[in-house]
Amino acid sequence: MPQTPRKVSENIMYHNLAPSSILKIEQNSPRVPPKRLHAATRTYSTKVLTEDTMNPNMVTLQYAVTGPIVVRAIEIEKELAKGVSKPFKNVIRVNLGDAQAMGQKPITFVRQVLSCVSNPSLMETGMFPKDVIEHSKAIINDCAGQSIGAYTEDFGVRVIRKHIADYITKRDGGIPSNPENVALSTGASGSIKHVFEMFATHAEKKVGVMIPIPQFPLYSATIEEFGLGKVEYYLAEEKNWGLDVDELERAYQENSEKYNVKVLCVINPGNPSGQVLSRQNMEEVIEFAYKHHLFLMVDEVYQDNIYADGVKWQSFKRVINEMGAPYNKMELASFHSSSKGYMGECGVRGGYVEFFNLDPKPYFHLEKMVSAKSGSSVLGQTAIDCMVCPPKPGDPSYDQWLKEKTAILDSLKERAKLVEETFGSLEGISCNKLQGAMYAFPRLLLPSRAVEKAKSLHLEPDFFYAKQLLESAGICVVPGSGFGQKEGTYHFRTTILPQIDVMKDMLARFTSFHKKFMEEYR
Amino acid sequence: MPQTPRKVSENIMYHNLAPSSILKIEQNSPRVPPKRLHAATRTYSTKVLTEDTMNPNMVTLQYAVTGPIVVRAIEIEKELAKGVSKPFKNVIRVNLGDAQAMGQKPITFVRQVLSCVSNPSLMETGMFPKDVIEHSKAIINDCAGQSIGAYTEDFGVRVIRKHIADYITKRDGGIPSNPENVALSTGASGSIKHVFEMFATHAEKKVGVMIPIPQFPLYSATIEEFGLGKVEYYLAEEKNWGLDVDELERAYQENSEKYNVKVLCVINPGNPSGQVLSRQNMEEVIEFAYKHHLFLMVDEVYQDNIYADGVKWQSFKRVINEMGAPYNKMELASFHSSSKGYMGECGVRGGYVEFFNLDPKPYFHLEKMVSAKSGSSVLGQTAIDCMVCPPKPGDPSYDQWLKEKTAILDSLKERAKLVEETFGSLEGISCNKLQGAMYAFPRLLLPSRAVEKAKSLHLEPDFFYAKQLLESAGICVVPGSGFGQKEGTYHFRTTILPQIDVMKDMLARFTSFHKKFMEEYR
């Protein structure tokens, strides 16, 4: 989209400067002879980089998870700290999938390994179990100069890539994974951005990317950032947020004139929608993608977060392989992260992508680009290594690791159930089963008077609700409009991450607020 | 640059599939009724993503530092490991500014803090000095949930941004720095990419970015990646790689029709050129940038690597401020890193940018984009914190920290001198003073027979030389063409990072190779 910066003659430059600046230039600048100033061609503003002259994609990019509701939440926290009286004592932030920020304790094994690779002299102290030391040494010995202070290979430390491939092979029932197809990055977000960037052709007919609605807004933000075309398909709320092939087909057909649709993104388990796709649904989606020659981008970062009884998660890679030809030749990128699951190590920014059936040339070009920015952090890579290569039965760290892991996953399951039950018991709310991931995305059946009130304030009704919830009950959720929803429906996303006592407090505060709200606008 | 993917009818798809694949589709795919296959519109290739359909900027992007010479060096290392006989026992890699990969020991204080923030239980063991613990606690206490496992604020942990601002204020003789203008990133590379991305308008008339030649190829690679226009200005080799204003003017004038030139990049101390700019030269450059209304991007990551006697480094921010109005209103982005200096913590990927006089709106839009990818690693940020807030006199860690720091910087100085002297003593090589940074960029005065020989092999003469140097002496440098050089001149870049014994071995091997090479082609 060509955009010509507004250029004006040098005369106008002076009009645009504040009078005091003109004075300063004239009085205090013996270094600049007037001829130089006049010779210069200036843009309208006195700044080189402004909202009008900068990358327009960054201007239009939206990211709701940390949007205005969160900004207001931070303000309220500051007001509380100053002693301003509120109907609550603290803000409960359930806007972000950030487990440790909400009190989840780190896994001991992970932190022991991180400290040993950071400070190898600790391995001589006798303080650490043998498997922690072996694990740490395996990583360090594969770093240049036997130090995490050295740059790694572009796509990560070789032994870590091998561990990831071994983990995937085992997870997928023996379908082989090749370490050469695994690339580590700064969080899974880093890899997701890399793949989108590969599709950014800047052609007049944009490359179209199919994303679910509701979706995790990293997707819409990155599509905007790289000038891609957003093709929205609605998840079927009435089928527990499953993917409906007729809806995929509608979205494809309605956009294939405008865009060159090439990519299908699926988030499974779903964020914010919390569903786990059935095998049959996955096969339908794969057939659809095959039919339209689409590249599959599958966000599988919540693969360890499965709560509902009888529900089993499978990777898309496994399914396309088990479906046989021609599906097993489809191009696929699958993302995973150490920020979710039971570890929740968001701050260390570990992530990876496994490519399958990717043409070697795009992979080569991606590697050059990653090489130019010198790759990702060894410590983020180390967190991934701990995830894919945890202690084994018989290892000295195994019992503690298993106990901590199980406690976290069990507690998440309990919290998922609590949230589901509370929302299920309230008038004006309908909530699907939380099969997986870390979120609930309940639907608000708002009274028409509440909708009218919101519209009279020029607010989206779900934003209005979320704002009231924050101001009255100190609960910070993200309005559904940040993730997308069908016209005329209203939702919000809450995480299930507060620890159990805080969660109970939140649900009580929520219930009381919601009943009052419904009463007020009935 | 509009690029229409080659589309063909579904018939051609079959021609393009290998015969065995057609067979497989026909024999093994009961799931796909033929009507579906025929309904699909396919691109010419069987892959969705190919070199022809992907982001063309990533295809043309070049990054020489890890280019073909390095690939060959890795092959040779493998051959040596297999027992293949070579005229040398090992490959000495001097292609990359990666100190710890070349044997530099990490600073104890840094690693102690990294291990304590990773594993806070270590702080209770009594093993660590009081200042290490205080430092670590200050960081952890400012993380959400008091854990490095939580996402940080988009631009980094607040106390670390404050420490950076304090450090800059002190460094610049009291000129104030505001923590709000400091943004941490994955290495300085991350910040450099962010700033370039802000300038990527995709307008028909590209935004032009002035970069030095020779340059660190992250700049040319990122300019290519974001579709910007590269405006090359040559450093004056005869003036110890200083910036000549007439040359800046030439580059600007010759490109201002084609590009909308908006950015001037300066690397100081220079990479690969090793110069430290004089105050007078900086003022000339600033006047030039002011005259043409350019945004200053200054790469100051080698600010602690100053070796030449009597040479003093100053920040561009300090100079524009001390020059007074109107220069002190100029927009500036300055980059720094924990990968260089005396710490050399490349693998932890710490870096930051300080903006000065940036319009708040572009900054806001950058923050949204960084927020969508969830920011940078707390551990990279921690390394930066140790750099800007090291032990103070009287602190228990101070003496050891000072001793280690001084030893590293003294040793680098000694090695800079050794390299300078060796290159200075050889016929056919001319080398400027190594005033700063970590590199020498000597000029090769190649005999015409060597140039002819290279050309007969369709190689750049400096690539030919570097390849011979690798094959005959096991020394891996980067040819000057990777950084850019004046037509008809030939250079290479070597780091000064091998430890002193290895450095002596390298210089002996180099001297012997070079003399033979000159003899052969005289």
C-alpha cells in the first residue's frame, strides 16, 4: 500500500515549529549557517519519525491482552497503594496466561538446571542431584567454549534440538522427528512471527491467513505487522468451539478473490476457547487444508494442559502422518513453548517450531535471517530442554519433579472445574467445557438495557461489562472483542491461573458483581 | 514490489508431481474423492511455500559473518575429527565477535547473579556475597509474582530500566536519561530490528538508511528484510576509518532522488573498522544529520572496548546535548549490549535501546508490537543489569569483579597491539590502528596475479584469499566483501578474541601463510 509522506517546502517547516524553537534556532545556533537550514527538505512535522511517517502496519496493529482494561487495572493498583478507597482490597489479574505471576511455584528441577548452566561452579558443591548435573553438563558441553555465554547455532544448541526431536518422536507414537527441522526461538511467539514473515510477499494481492475467531491476538497482530490478509473463520461455539468445515469453506470462498489464501492457523488446545479437537474434527480440517493447498500452522503450546475426562490431545503432525498419502506430504509448522504446560516459565522466553515437509530453501533463508540477529537465549533453550527431557523414573530428581508437575496439573484441573461450575450456575452466562489450555471464554447474555447503556457510552458491550467488573470488583479480564466473536455476541476471557484461594475469592467477587449487574440492567 | 505467484490449472499440478506421488494419491487415498482434488486450485509447485512464493526480502537478505567460509570451516573441523590429515591441527575461528566461544572466562559476579535469580533458594545457602544477593533480590522483587518465570513489562523489568538510565546519566556527565525511554530486547540486534521496522513504510519511494561501508552486516541484512533503501557511505580508510562529511553528502545526494533518506547509522567504536570517532568528527556528522533532517541510529555496543592511548569515547547523546540547540532536539536511538564489552555474554541475549527525543506515538506503537510477542528474557535483562550496575567500591564482590574486568580489557588491549604489529610488519597488508571494538579490518594489497587467479575462478579476490587462508592455515576470517569495501580494494575481518596463546599461534600461522601466498602470486 504505497503511502507518500507529506512533503512541504522549507517555508512551512517554520510555521510548524513552536515559536520558541524558531527563536532557539535563530539565537543559539552559530554552528548552522542559514543556508544549510534552507537547503534542507523537511517533512511537515519537526520529527523525522511520527505516527504519519512510520510503518503503518505497526500503527494499525492491535493487541488486546494488554490493552486499556489492563492499563486501568494498573492505575487502580496504584490508587489502592495510595490508600484510595475501593470496594475491594486488591486487583486480581486474570487477563494474561502468566502462571508464576499468579503465584505458581517453579519446578525445582528446571531452576536447578538453569542455575547450574549459569554458574557451573555450583556443580562442584555437592548440592545438586546427579541428574541435574548430567543434564546441565550435556547442555554446556554442546555450547561453544563450553559456556552459555557463547552464541548458539542459529536454530539452537544441537543437543537440545535432538532432545526435542526425541520427545516429539515418542509423543507421536514413533513417527520420526528430525532435529534438523526443529528451530528454537524467543518464546513460541518468536517462531510464529518467523513463519508469518516467510509468507509476507508484499504482493498487491496479499497472502491470506485463516485464523479462528475467537483467536489469540498475537495472530491478528502479526498478520497486520507483516501486511498479510486476515481470513477469519468462526469456531462453532455450539459445538464446544470445534472447527466446522462448512464455515472454513465459507471463509475461504469469501476471501479467495481478495487474498491469495495460503495458510490455515489452528490453535489446539484452543486459546481463548479452551477446546481440544477430536480426531475426527482434525481429519476434516486436514482434508479441507489439503483440498485448498494450505500450509498448516498449528499452535500446540497447551498440549500438556488437558483437563476434561476422556479427552485426548493428538498432534496435527501425527494425524497427517496416520492419514497417509497424500496428507502426509502436507507442509506443517507446529509451535511449542516452555511458558505454558506445567512449567509456566514465561519470563525465560523458550519456544520452538518443528517444521514438517518444508521446502529446504525457505528454511535456508529463514536461518540466514535468524543468524543475522544471532539466535535466541541459551537459557530459554535450556528451559525447553528441561521440558522435553525431564527426569526419568529412577533418576534422583524424578519423584520431586513428578510430585510438583502432578500437583500443578491437578490444581489447574480443579480450578478449571470451579470456573466451569460457577459460570454454569449463573443467569446470563453460558460457558463451554474447559477441556484444555488455561482459559475460560464464557458468553455473556447481556440484557438489552446493558447493551443500550454501553452503546450510549460508545463502548462495546463486553468492554463495558469488563470495565464495570474491574471498577466494581477489582477483577481484570479481557473483553471478547479483543479475541473476536460473532456479531451481536459478547464474551470475556479469564485465565484459570490464580492459586486456589485467590480463585475462590475471585469467583465470589465475580458472582456478586454479576448478579448485581444483571439486576441493574434487567 | 508486487509479485504475482504463478498460478496454473489443476491439470498441470499432476505433471508437476513425481510419478510415484500420483500413484500414491490414486492407490492409497480413499479419503479424498476425486472431485475434491479437481476442485482445488494449485500453485505450480507442489509446495505452498517455496523460494519463489516466499517473502522476497528474506531470499535476497545476505549475512556474511556466518557465510560459506564458516560453513567450510565447520566441514574442516569434522574432517579433522575423522582424522583427515591437514597442514594444521585445529581451526581457529576469528570470524565472530563471540568472546566466550574463544575461551574468555565469564565474570563471576554476573554468573552468581544469574544463578541466584534463577534459583532463589541458593540465596539462603550462605555461599554468595551480600551484594550478589541484594542485586538478585532487587530484580526478583520487581518481577510479577517475585519470579523470573513471569513475563516482564513489555520493555523490561522496571528496576533494570532505572539502573540503565542511572548508568547513562553518570556516563554522560549528568545529562539526564529517563527510564521510560529505555527498552530492553533480545540482544542489541533485537532493538536495531525494532527501529528499522518502525521506518518500514512499504511506500513506493523507499525510506533510505545511510550505513557505513564497511559495516556490520546486521545492518544491510535488516535493511533488506524490511524493504528499506540502502544508502552506503564509505568510511575514509586513509583517515583511520573516520566519517568524511563530503562523502556523507555525496551518498545522500546520489540517493535522495531514489529514496526518501531519513536515517543515518553510525557504528562507534566501529565494526569491523575498529575506529573511535573524534569529538570533532562526531560534531560534523551531527551537523550533517541535522541539515538533512535525519534520525540518528548509533550503535555504541563497543563503548567499553577502547584500547588506543589518548583515545576517548563519547556517546552521541552527550555530544548532541553539549552542542546545544537545535541539535539537542534531534531524534536519536542508541544501542548497547551485554554481549560485548568485558562481559561477552552473547548467549544470554541482553540488549537495549535508549531513545532520545522520540515522538511518543511511534514509541507507543512499538510497545504494542513488543507486547504482542511478550517481550524479552528476564535473564538477558539480568545480564544487562549486571553491566550497568556492577559492584561498587566497598562491596564484597568489588575487588574480584574489578580484577576480572581489568584482566579481560588489558588482555584485549595486548591482543589488539599484537595484531596491529603483526599486520604492520607484513608486506602486502596495511592495517589501521585498532582504537576500539574487537576487530581488525586490514587491507590486502594483493598482487595482480592473485586477483587474476581469483577472477578466473569466479571468486572475489578477498574471498579467494580467505578461502586459501582457511584451507592452508586453518584460520577462519570473514572476507571484506561481507562488510563492503571500495571497488578494487580487498580486506578481511579478524576478531582479536582468541586467548593470548591461541592468538600467538594464529598470528604465526597467518604470517607463514601470507608470506607464501605473496611469494606464489608475486
